[in-house]
Amino acid sequence: MYVELHARSAFSFLEGAALPEQLAQRCAEIQMPALGLLDRDGIYGSARMHVAAEDAGIKAHVGAEVTLANSLLKGVARDVRYPLLAANQVGYRNLCRLITRYKTREKNKGEGFSIPEEIREHSNGLVCLTGGDEGPLAAALQRGGIEEAQSEIEKLVSIFGQENVYVELQRHFEREEEYRNRAALDIASRLRLPILATNGVCYAKREQRAIADVFTCLRNKRRLDTAGKLLCRNSERYLRSPSEMEQLFYDLPDAIQNTKELSNRLAFTLEKLGYEFPKYPVADGDTMAALLRRETMAGARDRYGDLTPKILAQLEHELAVIEKLDLAGYFLIVWDIVRFCNRQKIFAQGRGSAANSAVCYSLGITAVDSIGMKLLFERFLSEERGEWPDIDVDLPREMTVNASSSTSTSDTAHAARQ
Amino acid sequence: MLFASVFIPDFPLQALFARKPELRTEAVALIDGKPPLLKVMAVNEKARKTGVEVGLMKAQAEMAGANVILRSPEFEQLAHRSLVACAQNFSPRVQDKAADLVVVDIEGLRSLFGSPEQIATRIRASLLQERLRVNVGVASNPDSATIAARGFHAVVIVTEAKQIGSLPLTLLGPSSELLETMTLWGITTLGELAALDARALSQRVGQEGVLLQKLARGQQVNPFIADDKELEFAERTDLEYSIELLDPLSFVISSLLERICADLEEHSLATNELDYELALDPPRVAGVELGDQQLFHRRTIKMPNPTTDRKLLLRLLQLDLQSHPPTAPVMSVSLRVHAVRPRYVQQGLFAPQTPDPDKLELTTARLSNLLGENEVGSPELLDSHRPRAFVMAKFEPAKVSDSKSPSRVRSPKIALRLFEPAKRASIRIRSDAPLQLSFDGKHGDVIKHSPPWLTSGEWWTEADWSRKEWDVQLQFADGAIADYRISIDLQTNQGFVEGSYD
């Protein structure tokens, strides 16, 4: 079974001719179980790809093509791009940090590039492919032939590790590409690296080549009839079905087999982002959930006086949901900020959907009796929605810094700043 | 700053006399307008003595015995061009103010041409050779220089405002209302206008009066803006009778080329591009509108090397006319050349002989004439994925250097000999792979082949194309083995043998 692990979406501005949704839908049509989206210098398309992939019943691998400084690759006039795939959460974090690092450096949009030291620093958890026309292998071959190419791949191995470098092979029925494939196979054999078939996808369906050509013209500020060899040579960079790819690489079954194996290795998807709210410090033997319960009940007695069964039932329901979603720390941090403000006589008032929570009312975060007003808690927090709660607290502008820097714990300060 | 203003008085008449000097001794009346309302617009002194005045009808002027001649825009254009060209010979900073007037910045020309008076005299003498009698005024600003040139005869150097004080007020071209007011006040000269109180004048006649007073006081009102337009080398002639044959047309073209080449040489320039336009006189049918292509024959001749050789240009133009004859008799001829710096080549002592570029140009033009325009030249690849996309570019032999380049050891490479045009072939294909091939009466089995190579393009036009290509090794019936590049046009399914590998 073949999995396409090198595809671009329209989020590679003026390079990819298909939206993530179109790619996901095409995957479902051709029964491809997963897709690796590697947009240029960003993971902009990953979120939409993730949602579309969920709808289509496929897995969306996250990655990006990372541009490397030209000056370090003399003799090659164009950009060189490292196709990188996030294998796990660490890899995803590293990929985001790497791109952020050089994007915040760029003077003009789209001109940012990384340097080898940065890539080395952020290589953990990433899988590197050797790329197609714009990849490091093609650049090195153009620069200095097969010896230079081997040296380049050895460098990749030293950065990412032997098991995280795949020698990429693409077949678009082009002479020059087949020459590159032969060199790639030779190098893979010498360095004992796995080979990987990809189609360097730029559009979902063959007929979208026209859009890709028009994008090329826009990118290069040319007209179709003057763009010449800047345009695609043929219409083969579409999302091929597994059977087509198996036929195309009939002589290299390992290249197909490895796509499935690599796809299985890439455990990370946007479903498992792994974000955790900062923890609220509690005494040994205590838990955040227990502390929240104690403070809520104490606050409720202040607010309501007698805790009727109705009030108790609502508070129990809300606390159960908060505990289940592991959000006790978040509520305690907001409570801590509001408590600090009250002590300092800074006006702090929770607003928005948080007013629907009796826990927030009891903790003094909001001033609205949600039970008395018969407000629906699920509008604020719902187990089914799977979304994080959003407690907005209004503070006077000049007091915001004070409040964020003077709260009782550093985690609270950090959260307040956020 | 110092400016010289060069003015041609009685411009239409002088333009005529410059081309037809024999008329100078006759009583000449120039007429203008649309028939039958032709009126006299200029007369010379002799005609004036016979009683002919500006504004008379053509018949009245003829009755008075004047030689009545239609005003010639062509002659006036030539006279104006001579005026500008003469000014440009003295200074690069020239402002072309009107058909009969140019202003020249002559500051800093003393070491080249002498004192301001000498410069003015030389300008005047130079235009006299063109049979144009001009007035030259020199002053510290262009406005005073122009007033002097318009007001005084021959050469005048204005050093102070009172020199122009005696000139009539009408020279400044005041509006009729202002002139009437001034006449009522008894102000008729520039000096009288200059003496008026500026504030009082402004209160009574407004800004026009103030501006004219500034001019009368020798002050500058209009800025000097040197022309920065490129030199233009163009000639045009309207024929009295339309010409059908090449020989008489060549005669006309030759005289135009002679003027252009002389003009180019005068500016130390040459040309490598000649545009010509022939206005045609096609048969007309009532109610049928003729298009631009039927009314004009326009062509451009390009040369690899700049030249000012009239004979060469004429021959190239004749050859072009032979291969692209106009579709109707010719009524007028316009030539325009693109001026470039002349070619200076120092031949190396040991450099191999190369053909004379002018002769080579003539030879290729002759061959083009014989074989067709697109059949002669050097093939030049086009920026396209379409195989064999090329155009025939102008044949330009590579420059030969006499320095010996070190011999480089080159690794042997496979050479592909392309057949032009590609040979049609019958290709038998199974499972997307070629099996057998027949072409030129030969049949061969494919014993080895490459993967297919796909190319397609120009999907946005009706000429969109797509093809599949293989490199194959063929074994023929006699046992011979050879390597070929074959292709299939996927639009028509026609097979081709593109070429053979050495």
C-alpha cells in the first residue's frame, strides 16, 4: 500500500494548486489511508488538512518544506528546500520553532531561510526526505555531481540520524529526473538508507495542472505564452492512486513499501497536540481538583448562604466536568489572579460565557448568579464540544502588568500574561 | 547664463526659397486653406509691390501677377529640421520653441567657438548655407534673446534692457484688449511699457500686463527647458504621381537615404535598423472602406552591423521590396532609421579572416529573397518544452578571437542527430511500450527501450500539444542494431523517428 508523503497544498502560495480539503477528498476517493502535507515554510494548511482528513477518514501527517540559505549552496541559484515530517510531538514542536525562528528574521514576506546550525538544533523528532527538484539531493547533484550529492546526504544523516533520512524518488516521466533517481539509488545503496517513493504532489487531479501553470505565471510575473520552461513539463504531479504508484515503481517495491512503514512511524497528528495548562501549586498530598472543590464550596457558601440541593447538584456537575477535562489548574489560576486583584483593590470582572458557570460565580471570578438566572453551563464548557474554556477577565489597562507579574505563582503570572 | 535665440523671419516663404531658390527673384504669394477658399498667407517684397497682400483670394493674387504657390508643409518641416540641426551642432542644450524659433544655451562655448557675437555670426552663416536667412539674438535670458531675434535684423547682443526698448509692443504678442488699452495710453514700445509703475499697471490691466512688462524690462518669464528627446533620423516625400515600378521608386528612396546617411554621419552615428512606410494608392470601390494594410506597406530591415553606407541600405531595401512587393502603386515614401553608435573594430593581426559584414548582409538578404524569409539564418531555441521549438534568427557569425584558448579535454558524449523534419513512422505499442517500428521502408524490433518521457503544453491555445517519447534500440531484419529516439503525438497518434544516436 502506498502513502503520499510529499504533497503541497494551496497554502504553498502560488505553488500548490489544490486546497487541503481537495487533497483529503481525493485521498478518500483513491483509498489512500494517509497523506503528508509539506507546505513551503509553514504548517498553515495543517489545521484545515487535519479537519478535512478526519471527515475523509484518513490520517494527516504534519510537515513542511524548510528553505535553506542559498549562499551556503553556491552554484545553485534557486532555493533549496528540506522536506521535513514531524514524527512525534517533539518533532512538531521543533518544526514550529525552526520555522518561527527564521520567519521572525525575514525582512520581506517569503524571503526567510534557515541555516544548517538551526536545522541541526531543531532536528530531534523530524524525518528528512531528500526532496524532488528543489530538494538538497537535486541541488547537490547539480552543484558537484554524485560525490557532492553523497556528501550532502551524509550531512543530512549526521543531522537527523540514519533512521530519519529517506532517499526520495519521484517519477514524472522526465529524463533529468530519472538521472537523479539513478544517482539517488546509488547513494541510498552506498549509505544503506531507505528509499521512498513520492509524487511531489502539487495538485489533487491531473486537470489542476492548468491552475499550477497560471500560479507559476503569477509568481514569476509572466504571461502564459512567455513563461516558457518555467511552466510544468507535463501534468504528472497529481495525487496518484496507490495502484498507479505501485505500477510506476514496479521495479522498486521497497520504495512503495517504505511509504507505509514511514506513515506508521509518524505517530504525530494535530489530534495529539499535547498542550497542558500550567499547573497550580498545591500542598503535598493535596490535588488541584480537591483544592478547587474546597474553594468553590467555600465561595458558594459566601455567595448563596444555604446550599440548596439544586445549587449543590449544579456545582457537583460543573466540578465533575472540570475535573474530567483536567481543567482544575486553569480555574485555580484565574481565581488566583482575581483574588490578587481584589486584595490590591484592582477592579477585575469576569465576563462572557464564564458568567454561565456557578463555579466561576462561587470563586468570585464572575458576578452573575448563573443558577438564579437559569443560565446554561454547557454554553461555557461542554464535554462533547471538546473545546477549552475561555475565561475573559476585564482589568484596567494600566493594572494588567501589575496583576500578571504579582500573582502568587510564576505559573499564574505566565497564564495571566497570556 | 547666455542664450542665443535663432529666428527665421517669414518662415513659410524662406522654407520655400531654401528649396526653390530660383523663386526668390519672382513676386511670390503663398496661399493656404481648403479649396476653393485658398487665401494668400505670405508674400515677398516683390509681390507686395504688385499690390498683393496677405488675406487676398488666390484669384486676386493671380490677377495681380504674382506667382501663386501652395504652402508646403514638407518644405517647412525641412527648414525647421535644418534650424534645429544647426543649433544642435553648436550646443547639446537646445529648446525647440516653434517652427521658426529655437533657443540655444551658449554658456561655456567661448573656447570652442569664440565670443557670443562670433557664435551668433557662425550660427547665422551656417544656416545661410542652407539658404535660410535668420536673426540671432544673444542675451542673458532666453526671453530677451528671443525678443531681440524677433525684433532686430541679423545678429544682436543684448547686454542691457534698454537695447530692446525701441522695439514695438506688438512683438510681445499682447491680447487685443491689452493692446487697445496700451494704444489709448500712448504706450507703443517696450521701453515705454518698462517705464510704467508695476503696481499701478497690475491694478489696471492685471497679470498679463505685469508679465509683458517683465519681458520689456529684460527679465526672464519663461524657463529654458532643453529638449531631451532622442535625435530622429527620418525622411518623407510625397510623390506627385503614384509609382508602380521598382526602379523609379528606388530613385526616390535613394535621395531620401542620401539625406539620412548624411545626417547620421554629421552626428557621428550609424544605423542598424531601417523602417520604411509606403503610402499606397489601391483601387477604390465606392462604399468599401480600406484597411490600414491596404493603404500602407510597412516593413523593417535589421542589420547586424551599424552602417551609413547608402548603397548598402538601398540594395537591402530593394531586395526587401522584391521579396515583399507593395500591393498597389506608391504615393509617398517615409524612411526612419534607428541611430546607434558606429562600429569600430580593431582586427587582430592573427585573427582568422571573417567575411565583410556588409557583403555578408547582402548575401543573406539575397538568399532570403530567394528561399524565403524564415529559411535563412541561425536556428535559435525557444524557451518552451515543445520539442524542436526554434526560430531562425539573424545569421551572425561568432566573434573570432585571436587568443588561443587552452584546449580542454572533453569526455566523450552520446550525440543525437535530429532528423529535420522528423521521419514519420509506424510504431507498434503494447502495454505502453514500443514493440516494433517501421520507417523509411525499414522494419525493426525494439530490443531495449527507456521509460516513456511525457511532455505537453500550450493547453491555453488551440495549438495545445502532448507527446510521448522513448529512446529505443532497434534490431533490423539484416541484423543491424541502432539506437533511435522515437515519439508519438498523443493528439493525432502519429509516430515519428526523431533522430538517431551515434
